[in-house]
Amino acid sequence: LPETVPGATYPIQAVVAAPPSTGTTFKSFSEDYLKYVKNNFAAGTLANAERVMKFFVEMFGDLDLGSFTLEHLEQFKAKRTEAGVSRTTINIDIRTIKAAFAVALDWERLTRNPFVKGKQLKVDEKAMRVLSQEEFERLLDAIEETWLHDIIAFNVLTGLRLGEIMNLKWRDFD
């Protein structure tokens, strides 16, 4: 401490402890997490998790799981943006990594989720393109294959997404 002078005030220095080490690297955790996703979720969810974990491992694979801060998520967002990845895809990546760290918390490998306050990127709303009745009829008239005609008509008339249509089973129909 500096020499004390009566009536003088001195700045207080805070001691900030580093996050406790978990002894687990992110790369090691990601391998366990991907096994968990494979056993508990659909193939599409697994493919997405594999993609996001790959990018995160490339950037932060050797970091201790407990040493992550919100700044790491911001670095990830910046790198993905610089790579020309769409804001929507980056937001999916953010949700995926936040979910992975939530699982690490559930597994008691972490005492806090460093990304819980992470913000997604703002995405401009795109104007929805809607076919007029005339355009819809012209589209159907132009399709020669009956099976394709029926699929397009079914899609437009129900408003189902492609994945929803592809996963329909007979039991789904009333």
C-alpha cells in the first residue's frame, strides 16, 4: 500500500478469481455431447450439432470447459460472420452451442453456463412470396408428372413444410 496520508482515499483493487478448471477440454466434452445427441435426438439435430461442434472445436478445442466466457461466443459469431455465413445460420449455431453448455451444466461439468446471456443476431424479416390463384393454377398445369403435381398441390393447399411432408405416415391422416 502507498504511504498513508490522513484523510486520503485510495482505490480499492478487486481480486477476481479465474473460473475453476474442470480438467475437461471442450474437444473432449464435444465428443461426449455428440454421443448424447446421437442417442437422444433426430438425425437432423445430430448433423447440426456435429457441424457446430466442429467449428467450436477448431476455434476453442483445447480450452478448459470451465474457462469459457461470453466473449468466446462473440468471437465465434464474428468469425462465422466474416466467413459469410447467414445470420439465420449463425443464430442456429448460437442456440446449438448454448444447448450444449446447458447439457454440460446438467451433467455437473460446469457450475454456470457462460453463454446463457448470449444474444442472437438481428435478422431482417423477408417479405413472404405468395402465389396468386392464377400463378398456382399455371404451376399445376405446367407439371406433367401426376405424382409431382399431387405433391405440389398437397404442399400448397396444406402449408406443410417439406420436412413435415417427407415424414408423414399413413397414421397421420384422418
